Amino acid sequence: MISTAIRLARVGSLSELAAAALMGLGYPCVMIAALIPNIWFFAAAGAVTYAADWYLHQKGSYLVNRLNKVRIGLPIRFLLRELLLVLLLARENLADTPLFYAAVAGFLVFYGLQAPQGALATLIRLRRTMPVVTRNVDLHAVRIPDAPPQALLRRSGEKMLHLDIPAMAGVVIAAGTGKDVIGYAGVAATLALGLIYTAVLVPYLRRKRRVPGAPAVLKAVSTWLREYRPTVVLYFSGSDESAYQVNMWLETLEHVEGRPLILMRERSLVSKLAPTSVPVICVPGGTHLMNLDLSMVRVTLYPANVGKNIHMLRVPTMKHVFIGHGDSDKLASVNPFSKVYDEVWTAGRAGRDRYALADVGVRDDDIVEVGRPQLAPIETWTGTPKNDIPTILYAPTWEGWDDNPGNTSLLLAGENIVRRLLEAEKPVRVIYKPHPFTGIRNKKAKAVHERITALVQAAGAERAADPRWAKEAAAAQSGQAAARAELTRIEARLAALAAPGRAGGDESEKSRVSLADPVRLAEIKKLRAEWNDAYWRSFGWWEHKVVTGSEPKLYDCFNQADGMVSDISSVVSDFIASGKPYAVTDSAELGIEEFQRQNTAVRAAVILSNSAEEIGELLDAVADPAADRQAGARRELKEYLLGSDESTSLERFNAAVRALTDKAEARNVAVEQRIGGQFLGELDREADAGGVEPNGVAPGGIEPGGIEPDGAEPTGAEAPVAR
């Protein structure tokens, strides 16, 4: 019942639901208290509304956003509370007293102060916003001052509104006690605080506190580009949830041949990038991007097909490559848009064949097989479970942009899969890791996800109380406590290393101070590995787990699992690199033969129906190598999907970069020659009209300017006449 209420109210927790209920009841109670009238009831109800409002804003509650949409935003709610206080005074027969006039005048002046305060805060933010956001780019050519204290600008409008508390409290106390001086003091305090807050913002509009204008910043970026001379660019645009699509390529870029650069288009994505030594430039404005000097770039890589790609595709001096963010049998992997690129890089032969079958206009000559460099961390299966009971990872993909039942197993089969795993005759451990996009389009998918999460957590609690695991739990207790303490230590250190410079800096200040630091990055990488190890040691190998968020990564879950259940997505193709048994759900009920015909990656999988009754075959294959009928097929499929192991994926990737760089150089040279030839042809035509031979030599064998064709100076009568 409570979970249903939380879901309907679109709040994240029981405490948020309680705060929303208190706020919903508090305002009617304030109104009733003003009408009765009852001063102390008014004070109590008003305090509840203040507290509930503040809590919901701190939590970033969805309900607060909805109230703004229906014009019951925070300023209206504060104004309503103040008007109800005026009503209370009138109902208490205080309308003709100095206290009443002081309260009304004070609130009017206070609301008048909010206009300049809001304007100043907005103007400071605008003057602190650069046309670019950078990481690992030296912008010493422009002076970027420190940001104003975060306390001044963060939720400045909300803070200004809360300065009415002294006036509200003072007037209520004065009305209840008859001591008007308390009310006057409260009103004076509110007005003084409002004036001080407004005045404190003024100095930050001075020139030395502002960042340079767009032309100066863009000039500095162009200067840096000419000095750095990037040759390979990863271009990315997308929503905040899609940050994983660029993060998966960071390590590859750090080892790519040439000088890499990441170009991004959304400011909010920069903060979601994992730590990297690769220079990053985020250019939100299309015009600004088109004016950057990228003439030295020869290869641009695109992890996603999005509309803003056109701003980069227009540049002819570089070659454009679609690398994607996963290799799967989804329709997105054969998007017709891919034909706009010079080349499409796939993991293995399967990607090439997929485009040939789809016939979407991508030529076979334009497809290059480069493997999947980011799969290097995936451990190869030993053939037996790591622990006394096997671990099965359930990693469904999201619901997609349409209602095709084949998009995800979550809706039709998810709960059946998890129940059968939890209720298996021989115990297994379940790790549930949903796709980060789960539920963003389809509310049913989000509801199923929440039910599966509840199932896994309930099963975990039940297993913890089971006497069979009591001995294991007791033996592991001290080790788990030590691991949790280690996690706390590592997380504190990672937080300290997360952003260079002082705390509270805005994106402009971070652009100034966020320069590549190999020592810092090496420590972060080491700590991440230690964090991952400590995370899995912080609970028992028999404990069910729901894993969400960016950490631990999907590949870390692969390494913990002995088998996996998933859908048609790149997750399956990547998991095949481990060599472990896996199952895929035929959610659209195509039938095994048709399902395997349409989807290459399932040809070595256990095929599940929506009832998941076939899950036992997967569990048998994981527990006993003799029962693993698909082992040989998985080895063959791995090479078909991901390429040969004769050379590493990174070697193949770099070879593809070199080859395409050569093509871009050859193209640019040819174009220059053609343009040069065309220019000379125009000169020839002008020479014909002015008495110069087509070869550029004047009649009589003398070149214009008095030089013989062989370079000898003319003599005697042949000498040109000075003009």
C-alpha cells in the first residue's frame, strides 16, 4: 500500500511521501487557523509547511516541480502564507494597529527586494557562463576568476524567500503576546537581511569578478587547439543518462595513436565524465563549434546517432566514423543514418553481415572490424563456479522507444526469471543490474523494476535469516566489516580527488583548474580497483544483490557471475567475451528457430520463453561442464561477434585509425591540388587576355617579371622595360 502511494505521488521515499502529505495538509490548516482565528495553531501549521517545503526542495522532489508547473510554485506558497498572516491579524481585530501596517508594509518592501536580488543572481550566473566547458585544456591565456561562494548563488531565490521567517515569527509572537516591539524587530530583521543579501551580490558584477566574454574564451580555445593539434576526436551529444556511452570509450581514447580530444555538446554531461587524461571541450552552441579551428583533425568517432552530429559531419577535412556504444542485434545497430559516415566500425564479422542483411545503404567496403577494446577487463571463465553456489546475473535492457515486446524481457518475463532463480532447487545467488534507462519512457517497466527489486531484497533478507547461512555469515562478519570500513576510506579519498581546486567552484572555475594530473589519475584508477574489490567483499558471496548506478560497472558484475540472463543488446555480445553460459529471453515469442535466425548473439544461448521454465538448462550448464551443451558454440560465436584473438582489439582499433588518417590526408592533398590547378587555370585565362602565354611565359620566351624560363637574367635589348 505504501509503495503504491509512493509510486503514485512520484516521490523517492517514505520520508518524501510524509513531507508531501504534511505540506498538503499544512496549508489548509494555516488557512483554517487564520479564519478561526487561532494564533498558536497558525504558528504550528506554518512551521510544518516551512519544514515540509524545505525538505522536499532538498530532496529535489518531483512533486515540487509539478507544483511549479501548475503555478503553485515556491514564491506563491510563501506569498500565500504571508497573506494568511495578514488575514489572521484582521480576524484578531488588529487591522487598525501599527503592527498590522508594519507587517503589510514590511512584506511589500520585502517582495520588492526580491526583484533586484533575483536579477543580480541571474546576471552573475550569466556573466560566469563561458561558451565552452573544458577539462585538461590550458586556458591560461584568459583570466578566469574564482567563482562566488556557492552559498550565495545556490538556490538563491529559495534562500531569499526564507528570509521572511523573522518577520513571520515576530508578527505572530507579537499578535499572541501583545508585545508589538517583537513584531517590529522581526520585520526589521527580514528587511535588513534582504538588503544585506542583495548588497553582497553586487561586487560579483565587477569586471574583475566576471569571466571574459565569448570572443576571448573562444580565441583562447582556438589557440590551444593550434598548439595541441588534435588528430582524433570523439564527438558526443546526449542526455545525462547516456553518459555511459562516452565513458566506455575513455580508456580506449587514452591509448589511441595520435592526439585525442573529446568534443561534447551538453554542459551537464561534463560532470558525469569519468576521470580521464584526454582533453575535453564541451561546446553547447552550434555556431561556436563551427567556428573552432579543427583543421588538423583527421578522424572523428561517433558513439551515438543524434541530430547534433550534423554540426561535425559538415567538416570535409576529416573522416567520420560510427563506433557505437555496443554491438548487438538490435535495430539500432543497423540504423540507416549510419550511411552518412565514411566508415562504420564493428566488433567482428557479425556486424558486417548485419549491415549486409539489413540493406540500409552502408557499403561493405566502408565497414571495418576493430573488435571491442573496452572488453579487456572481462575475465575468462574457468569452467566452474567461483563459489560454493553459482551466481547468476540478470541484466535486462530497457524498454526502448517503442512498444515492441522484444525490446526487453523485463515487462513480460522479468519477474518470472527472478522468481525461478530465487526458488531454484539448488540455491543460486542473484545479482540484478537493470539498464540505466529502465522506466524513463514506460511506467510499467519502472513498476516491474521496483517489484523485482523488492523480490530480490526480500529473498536476501530471508536468506540472511536462514540457519544454513548462519555459519558463513558469522565467519565472514569481521572481514565484511573491514571491507565496509575500507570502502568508507576509499570513497572519502576518491571524493577528495574527484575535482581539483577548491570546493564550490562553478564550471568556469573548474575549466581553469581541471588540468591533466597523471599522478592524481593513477591514484584514482588504483582506488577504483580497490573499491571494486572491497565492495564485493563487503557482503557474502551467497547474498542476493541489486546493483544500480555507475559503480560497480557492468563488467565487474560479469566477473562476479557464473552465468547471465539478458536480452537482445550489446550486454550479450560483451558477455560472450567471458565464455560463460548465458540465456536470452524470446519475449516477442518468435520461436527458437526464428529467434536465432534474426539474432546472431543467441545462437549459443539457452533460449527462454516468457515463463522462464527453461532456466534449469542454464543452471545445469553453470554447475556442471558436462551439461554445458553450448560451450563449443560459444567459442565460435565469440570470434564471429568480437573478432579473432590473433591481435588485440586495441591494436586493430589503432590500425583502423592510422588507415583512415591516411585516407583523410590523401583526400585533403588531392583537394588542394585540384583547387590549386583550378586557380592556375584561372590565371592562364587571364594571361591569354593580357598577352601572356598559357605556360605563364611572355611572348619572346621571357617570364613575367624579367626571368628566363631556366632562371637566367635577360640581357641587352631583351631586358624588360621599367614601368
